[in-house]
Amino acid sequence: MKMYVAGQWTDKPNTIEVRNPYDNAVLDTVPRADKGDVERALQSAERGAKAMAKLSGYDRWKILRKAAELMAARQEDLAQTISKEEGKIIAEGRLEANRAVETIMGSAEEAKRLHGETVPLDGAPGGAGKFGVTIRVPCGVVVAISPFNFPLNLVCHKVGPALAGGNAAVLKPATDTPLSALKLTEILLEAGVPPEGINTLTGSGGEIGDLLVTDRRVRKITFTGSRDVGERICKQAGLKRVTMELGSNAPVIVMPDAALDKVAAAVAATGYANAGQVCISTQRVLAAGKVYGDFLDALRPKVQALKIGNQLDETVKVGPMVREREAVRVDEWVKEAVASGARLVTGGKRQGAFYEPTIVADVKPEMRISCDELFGPAVAVTPFSDIDEAIALANDSNYGLAAGIFTENLEWAWKFAREVQSGNLHINWGPQWRADLMPYGGLKESGFGKEGPRYAIEEMTELKMVVFHLSS
Ligand code: NAP
């Protein structure tokens, strides 16, 4: 496919191959953007921002609603594109395509809700006769940089609220998975986004990322991706508004009163979806000593039943990882843990980009499969003795994106919600659950700022305070 720069679908002699992780077959090629393309995109986005700012909220709502309708009409094509380029099973591709419609529809609705408020200035000393009101205005040019693992919906979580807020977006999708984002760009233009309201650059983040994030014409950066790239962007960005949606090693706590069948079903569902490549995947299970063995017995058959294979085969539950080198890394971390005293309960084998759904028990917090972000289809299980130890273990992480607890005890559930340092907390489900309308984002090194259209649009707009100094 071509990239979309300065109102033109643009090709280049220098291209990047987009491959299906299942068999490495080339699906398509995309241009490799360079410095000149970044400059053209930013010049265009400045013009686009002016065009976007002229649209009324109603116009923006109509355009995004139309985009959601077009996406709904092309669901299966979008789902196939997601699955083929990313490797997630087709059921997950369909779910993502469906969620993306909701995200764009939710963004459309927010275009109508950019409320300000009146501020009672006469409550301040010397405030008599003053009248204050806040208004929200677009930031201008928004740079959106997205990861490979949700190549459509996470792009929608950025571009949707950016356009709803009256900004121009410059999108840089992940190099492994640019096709879904390009198809979305086609749809947005077809729905009526002004020709320069969006620019979509394909190419290496390592090559063009700094140019995008350091440029002074950019007023807002919204990034989803790894912790290290996020930190680099923050350092480079300077004085700009920044939203960071970064990684995690999400824990789930299994209290002694938990219904173990339900826990096992939840861990199997939330630990291995998308071959574990979800930022909120269950990575660490902290299980009460009293139920530790029974929990492993309940989980093992459920994980062993997860069939791996071609992601387009409807019977397959776990597809390949996005690249073989990621499967090699997961294998190394699992082997390293086992060599340091952890116990392989099931899985632990790699074939190309495939990694068997794996359970590792007796994991110590300092092992990499526990303390770093694994981002693969393996779950690390660690015992604890009481809720205080469980919460301390859950918090023994630089990350804090999502966490879960299984218990029927309200006191424990509330203590967990108050004390676990995490942006999303789930009672009686695993951490991997998200409704696209909810506020979503991490604490600590999992990032800052919230997504979910209602919250993201606030991050994508500036609050202005207007004071009327009235003489009467
Ligand atoms: P990544 O390697 O950090 O890449 C993310 C994006 O950043 C890609 O578009 C990448 O481009 C670009 N990039 C790379 N270097 C850059 C630079 N120097 N400046 C600007 N942009 C640069 O992450 P990933 O492997 O795609 O995704 C997995 C990570 O995302 C995991 O850590 C996961 O937890 C996190 N994630 C977080 C959330 C959340 O909501 N918190 C959701 C999903 C994923 P290239 O592809 O060209 O390198």
C-alpha cells in the first residue's frame, strides 16, 4: 500500500515488506518514509489543523460517524488484515475490528461534548463584576505513534479523539503492522476528513521518530508502545503535551476463597490471548499457598487445550508471535527461570515464531519472567501467605497498568483496589479486560494520561480560561 502524505497517496522506491508472522509470506510493501516525508507531513498537518479547526462539532461528529459506518461495512476485510499482519487469531481480529468501530463511534460522540464550565469569579476577592468561562480548543498538530499488537483499535484510540477534538493527526503506525492503519486512513478520508486532516507515514520509528517528536509544530504526542521507546520520546519531546501508554507485567491475585475453576478459565483467557502480546496480559499469578497446588491443577488442562497454529484457522486459539525473535526471547526467559529454580508446569517449547502456551510455577519476583515485561504466552506463578504479602508482590514492579484479584471477600477486594498501584483494577477477572469507553492508562512506568474517547479528548484539547471584566 502507499502512505498518505500531504493529501497524496505516496509511493517511494525504498519500501518495507509487511509479512505474515505465520509463514513469513510477504503480504504487501509500504514506503519507507524519510526526513523529507516527515517535513512534508508536518507542513501538511499545519494546514490540516487549520481546516480541522474550522469544522463544527456537528461536522466532526458526522464525519466520524460515517467512518464508523464504513468500518462496520468492511469489518471482515479489516479483521483479516489485522490477523494476517499481526498474527492474532481471526476471532481476535474480528473482535478488534468490531471494537474499533465502537472507538470511532465513541470519539464521534465526544465531538459534541467538548464542554467548558462557568467559573464563579465573584467568589474571589476583587472578583465582583467578573465573569469566567472555560473553553476547550484543539491542540493543533497531534502526532500519534502506535504499537504492533492492536494495529487498528489502538490507532483509533488516538486518531478518533484527535480528530473529534478538531486537530490534525500525523500517524506513525508500527512497521510490522501498517496495513490496518492505512486502511483506516482510506476510510477516514472517504468519510470526509479534510485531505490534510490526517497524514499517515510508514517507516521506521528509529529513523523518523525523533524528527516527529522533536518538531515544534507538534503540540501533542500520543504514544503507545514499550517503556524504553516511551522514555526516549519523553526526553526528546521537550515542552509538549504527551500521553504515554506503556508496558506492564500485570498480576492477578488468587485469594484462598476464590472459585478456582473461574480463576483458571480467566487466566487461560487473559494470559494467552494474542499469544500473550497484550499490554494487560496476565503475566504474574500470585496464588495463596492454601490453594496453590489446586490452582495449578485447574489451570494446566485449560492451557494445554489451547491449540496453536495458523491464525486464520477458526479452530486455533493461539497464533504465532509477531516475530521469531520475540519467541526466541520468551524461550530464553523461561529457560533462565527454570535454570534458577522455577518449575515448568506445561509448555516451554518454541517452533519458529510459535511459542507453546506455558505455565511456570515457583517463580521468584526477581526472575525476568516476573519482574520484566514478558509480552509472550507464558504465565509465572508465585505463592503468597496473606493479602499484605500478595499486595506487596503485586506492587513489586516498576509497572502499574492493570491487576486483578479473585475473592468473595469485600474487605480484601477493597483493600486490593485501594492499595495495588495500578491504573485498572479488576475484581473477579484477570487484568486483561477493557471496554473502549472506560478511562484506561497506567501508573508508574506504565505511563500517564488516559485513553478512552471521553478522557483522550481532554488530553487532545487545551483548556482556556476566559475572563469577562464587566463594568456593570
Ligand atoms: P515499540 O517497539 O515501543 O514501538 C511502538 C511504536 O514506536 C512503533 O510505531 C515504533 O515504530 C515506534 N518507535 C520506535 N522507536 C521510536 C523512536 N525512537 N521514536 C518514536 N517512535 C519510535 O512497541 P511495540 O513492540 O510495537 O509494542 C509492544 C509494546 O507496547 C509493549 O511494551 C506493550 O506493553 C506496549 N503496549 C501498551 C499498551 C497500553 O495501552 N499501555 C497497549 C499496547 C501495547 P517501528 O515499529 O517502526 O519501530
